[in-house]
Amino acid sequence: MLILIAGPYRSGTNDDPKLMHQDLKNLESVALPIFRKGHIPMIGEWVALPLIQLAGSDRPGDEAWEEVQYPVAHRLLEKCDAVLRLEGASKGADEDVRAATERGLKIYYRLEDIPDAE
């Protein structure tokens, strides 16, 4: 499965780059375990952050940021098979879960619940 890892990235950071980096590391902490279960992990920021920079963003929440950040996750969900929703307040991650549910994708809330690939 292609599994989108969704959780806090910008929420609660007051746009502090260090806190946002910590949040990204938290999202990434489950990527290798998902891969070792036989799946492909995906984090929206892996795609969005380079595009945001290319779009000329100066800061989180500016026009270029908004053009890319959330649309990337929604486009990725069109290709994903499931979502792993990590703990923590995040409007973006909640929106990912809502959109994934509408698409009929499986939502996992614990890494342990993701089955090994056959």
C-alpha cells in the first residue's frame, strides 16, 4: 500500500522553523517501519516543501505556501491506499482523514494496526 502519514506539522508551532522541523521528524519516524512492513510511506511535506520553495514562499501561510501545501496532500490521497493519522492537533491532518474517508481509504491510528504486506 501507499500510505500517507498525516499528523501535526505546522499546527501549534507559531511557525517556528525548529518546531516545524521537529514535527516533520515525528512524521518521518514511522516511515521506515511502514516501509519494513512492505509498504511505501508518503509524507505530504516531502513533496510540498520543495514545491513551496520553488513557488517563492517567504514564510508559512503566505500565498505560495497556501497554493501548494494542502493541495499536495489532496492530490497524493488520490494515489494512496491508506492513511496513518498520528496523534496531535492538526487541521490539515484532520482534513486528510476526512478526504481519505470520503474516498473509502483505510485509516490507521497506530503503526501496529497496519498489516504486513503479503
